[in-house]
Amino acid sequence: MAEKTLKVKSKDDLNKSLFTKDEDVNKNIYGADQMDVIGKSMSAGYGISPETQHDGGALRPESLDRDIKQETWSTQDFTIFNDIARQPSRSTVEKYIVYYDHGKVGHERFQPEVGIGNQTQPSLDQKTVNMKYLAATSQTSMVLQHSNVVADPIAVQEMGAINVLAKTIEWAIFYGDADLTRQEAGQGLQFDGLSKLIDKGNVIDVRGKGISPSLLNKAAVMIGKRGFGTATDAYMPIGIQADFVNKYLSAQRVVLPTQDGMQAGMNVDSFLSTRGRIRLNGSTIMDLDNVLDESKRPSQGAPLAPSVEAEVVSDQGGQFLAEDVVEGDNKHVVIPHEVGQNLNYRVVAVGHNGDSMPSDVISAKPANATDGIKLTITLDALSSEAPEYFAIYRQSLIDDENGDFYLVGRVAGNKLNGNQVEFVDTDDTIAGTADIFVLQNDAQVLNLFEFLPMTKLPLAVVTNATSFSVLWEGSLRLSFPKRVVRIKNVHYATGDDEFKF
């Protein structure tokens, strides 16, 4: 049989077909039967499943990149977890002695010619640290382990479990609280973090203002005068560090030449205070858990979402902002006023098996700066587990009605009266702000007791899957509470500030 070919009827007709979409013209050129052959040609297509890969597409193999693209935080995002000193522990309870002062000084140390004066002695105290236990458990089917996969599934799960524990430890170093429990206060699952352990006089509340050189100097002086220490590090969200860098952009008068062209912009990674050099550590994750993730689904066994009622109560010692907080030459509003505004709240019940869904949004409007907003939280009677604590979130006013909900308070489960608990928001924490921790970070001041370093523990095989758990056991010790300063209610960089050159 002679081979069939498509033949153009004439050269002019071919040129005409190149500039027309008229199907009848093309059929006249090639012939109707020949056009049907063209329409039936095999093509690769874009199908990605057997149901959509027909004809030529059925011959196309799938091409899958063997590298996994990680879009979340990784080990390079850890800050204080990488810096903090470790100390091995061999007991579930560790004790240490704190030496507060040498004794009384001043006029009473002077004596007449005859006499020995009154006694003096050092002031000491004994502190206790209880070990806490963290675990991240994973399971992988035997079928998956023997399949042709792009990456070792066990290794992927190990990496995830280790990062989960490290992230949890870093957050707890700043915000852990052993009082958050339905049991006796102090016996909770978390260990106490810096926000709980530092001296109460070492807290600076800037009420929505931004970071500044004078603020870092103030913290360094406080550590020097009150704790006789030297500030070495400042830990803060990366948005606050960016705000500090922005304050120096107007001072960059020269655009620097580089091998690839001209470079504008700068980075400030340390600050020379009156008490020594302070490293500036910008973190992408230190306050990640202080923002409500409204997309997270509850785990099986987690408490049910609580119901909430809000009421404005007068004369509660509130600190609600009566005026906008502004910054810069253009008086840019960084934190809107709160008095007279609708403040939106959501509450999450936090249990050992996970968090509940957030409650429905409830609103209240403070009429005066000294008001308080009392939230009455009711636990759902059908919850299978009583929560360890309740986390209270308030929506930031910075982004109008689209602001995120920020953690403004926590109430322990042991405060439940029947199935209800109350929380009064006095604006101690301003929604939309964050913290800076300035400290002397060395082994004498701060360290992690490690009863069990990060360890993989294989679990018994009871199904056609293998299981393992990554464990860490330990706690945080702060030996010098006056050598850490917490600067609270600091606003993030907004990117809207104007600078004069």
C-alpha cells in the first residue's frame, strides 16, 4: 500500500491558510479527510492522572523533582535555641543556690572606738527546677518504606519531629509557664520561660512605641545596675529588628559600589551600648505561636470550642490607648487608639491532645482608658477533656478589620469554677505588638538542663507500620533574674515610615 501524505493544492492556497482561521478554507486546501487525520494526531497534553492521560499522554512518564521544597521554618530560623548553653542533668529535680547580696552596707558599718557593731551576712536562697518532657511521635507504613520514593520517608519524618521539638523549646524559653495546668499551680507540663522567671522590675513597657538605640541602652543599664551584669544579646522578631535598621537608613549617605553594581541599604546586627556590645538576633519564629492560626484544625480528643461573653467593667486599672501611637517626622500611626473602638476577641481551649477550634468572635468597646473587659468563658459540657488552659486572643487594630488575632492572656484550667472561668483584659498586652528580650547569655546566667538530649526512640511494631518518637527532657534555669530585661508592647516595622535624606 502506498504511503499517504498530505499535499497542499497550491502554493497560494497555503499562504492564504496561514492568515485565516476559516476551517472551510483549510478543508479546501487539505481536504476534509486529511483534516480529520490532523485532528487525530497524538499529543502529550497536560494530564497528570490515568483518567486524563489519553493517547499520546499515556506514553508520557511523570517527571517529579526529587528535592522536597520546604516552605516553612527550618533550622536556620532558630536563634536562642542554638545559642543557649546546655548542662547535663541526672535527676528529675535540680536545685541551685542564688547569692543575692553580700550583706548590709552603709552607715551601720561605721563604729565608735569601742564596739564590734551588729552582725551582717550574705543573702542566699535555694531554687528548684523540675524536668519537663517533650515528645514528637511518627508512624510510617511498611509499604511506603519499600516503595520507590523520591526521599526516605523515615528521614523526612525524623527531620520534622526534631524541628518540632526544637521550635517548641525555643518558644518555651521565652514564654513557657508551669502554672498553665488543670492540676496544682507550678505542676504544669511546660517549664517556666524568661517572661515568667525574670525579676518583675526588669520589665519595660513602651506601650506601642518602636525599638530605638536609647531603649537598648536603657535595658543594658538596667542589667548593669540591677543585676551587675553585661548585656550580650537581644532577641526580637525580625520585624522589630527591621524597624531598628530602618531608623539608620537616613544616615546612609553613600551608595556603596560592589562587584555586581551599586548597593543601597544596610543591616545592623549589633549595637554598642554603654555596657558593651549587644548582638541583635532577629527571629522569624519566636512569637509565631502568639498569633492565632485560624486555619488549624483541631486534633482528635481536643476540647470543644468554648463560648464567650464580653462585658466592659469600669475602674479596673486598664491601660487602653486613648490616643493613636505615632512615630516619625510624618507622625505615622503605628498603633491606633483603642478607647471607643470595638475590640474583637476569640478564645481557644488548649488541652494535652491539642487545641480546640477558636470561639466565635465576641466584641466589646472600652469607654475609658481605665476600663477592663471581662470575658466569661464557658467550657462546652460535651468536651471529652478538660483543657490545661485557655488562650485569649484579641484582634489587632493596625490592619483595620483584617488584623490577625494576637495572644493577650492565658488562664489556667485550675481556675475553672464549674465550667466557667473569667479573664479581665486591662490591655497589659497590646494586640499587634511583640517583645524584645535583652540578656547576658552565658552559662552562668542561663542554661538548659538536659535530662535527656534529643533522642530517637523506636516504638513497638503492632501493625504493618513502624513507629518512633523523638524525645527531649529538660528544663530552663535562670540563675540571675536581674540580668534579663523584657521590653514589651513594641510595634513591628510597618514599612510606611518616611525618611529624610
